[in-house]
Amino acid sequence: MIHLVHHPAYVAPAPARSQYQWNKNGLVRDLLHAEGTDFAWHEPEPMPRAWLEAVHDPDYVAEVLEARVPHHKERRIGFPVTPQVALRVQCVPGGTYLAAQLALVHGYAANTAGGSHHALADTGAGFCVFNDLAIAAVRLAEEGYRVLVVDCDVHQGDGTAALTAGRPDIATYSIHAEKNFPARKARSTLDVPLPDGTGDAVYLATLAATLTPLLDDFAPDLVLYQAGVDPFVDDRLGRLALSREGLVARDRWIAQTFAGRRVPFASALGGGYGEDALEVSRRHVASIRALGSAAAEQPTPA
């Protein structure tokens, strides 16, 4: 049984002038529903304003929730923040937090949205409005957990690194294409920049060689996993060259590594881009399937 978190507000109407694929979350939901009954579905509460403000500037939180984000910030985000988008981006951090809570009980859970790792304290960026990973990590850390954010999106998790910097109870790991967005990188606890065209074998070997020592050193109680599928060779915004099989191997290794150490982990959808939204959504579904099946092969947390 794979525990999935989804909120109807994840499927928001596409704002005008938006290049983001707004139907992706609905397609992921529909594909998972069509694949069978071995899922348990959970609906999150919107993240309370106080926890949004624990990470983001209160003035920026007000701009978003009241759908009055200045045009220069909307340009940086990549789309207008409508009232429907404002509700969506309040629900997504609640979903990542709920997935983490479910993982603490069941070993693994997935949010069918999230991974908004570019959002900064006082602005969004790169299709990210609120940083659900940082918000959930801070809330969990305040509850007494040591949280490791593992980011395998093709783009560096700059916002997550910046928003959690200096906290001894949160560590960040990002393996990404060195020459991809953002141009100005933040400093994660551990950054692993890769050259353009890196393929399956080198990627998987590098992931294992770099993430394993960090797991040993930091000893997290819980992992938040940004499971972006944009390292795929044909992704519209990627610069790496993983095959479909390579993405599945990545996620199986991630799940086996965390579950084998009895470390609960929750995944967020992350990036994935292309002209064919159904193809992109199938990549995300394959990722959730790979994570869930590999985690089930290992013992659950005591």
C-alpha cells in the first residue's frame, strides 16, 4: 500500500500567460487512480499562516494569500498568482507536511504536488511560490526531528538551501546540472553539480558516493525527497541524460537506501517538463511507483 497525499486545489485553472503545465497534477492523480487500488489517499489541510511565515517574509505571505503579488515577482515566478493559485500554494506545503507525517508511520508517503525548491523568503521563482520543502522541514524540525532534504531535481534547490541555512537540525543535499537554472546557486549542506549530458551510470554512481556519507554524518530522523523527473534526457528544461530506466533506478536506490536504514521518507513531485503533459505525468507516476515498491521491500520503521 502506497500512501498518497492529494488536494483538489492542486488542480488549479491555468493563469493567463503561464508556461507551467497546470494539468500535470490532475493527470498524475488520474493515472494513479486508473492503475489500481493499492493506494491510500489522504487530503491535507492548508498550511497554517504561522508556518508559512516561519519561513517566508510575512509581507510576501500576505501578498500571495491576498492574490496581490507585484508584477515583478510574478515575472520571476513565471505566472500570475490568482486566488485559485493562492489556495493551491497554501495546500501544497500542507501536503508535504502530511506526507512526512504518514511516512513516520508507514515508512514512505508521496505528495502528488510540491518540490517548490526555488521559492525564497520574500519572492517566488522558477514556477515556485511557497517553498513547501523548507516550510515542512522547519515545522518538523520544531517538532524535534532531524530533517534531511534530498533534492534530485535537475535544477539546484537554491531556495531550500537558503531558507534552512544555519539550522543544525536541517541538512540539504542537491545533485543537479551545473549549468542549469538558477544561474546564481545557493550553498546546500552538500551540492553535487554535474556536467551536461551526464547519463545513468555516472549519475547513479555519483549519487551513491556522495549521499551515503551525508546520511552517515547527519543521521536524519526523516528525509524529504524532491523527486524531480527532469534529469530525463528528453526533458524540455533539463541538461542531463538519464533514461526512463535510469530514473527508475535512481528512485529504487533512494527508497532502498532510506528504508534499509529505517529512515522514513516522503517524496514531493518536483520538476518535469515537456510538450506532452501526459508523458511527463507518466514519468512522475513511474517515480512514485518505483519509490513505493522499493520501500515495501524493506522493513518499516519501528
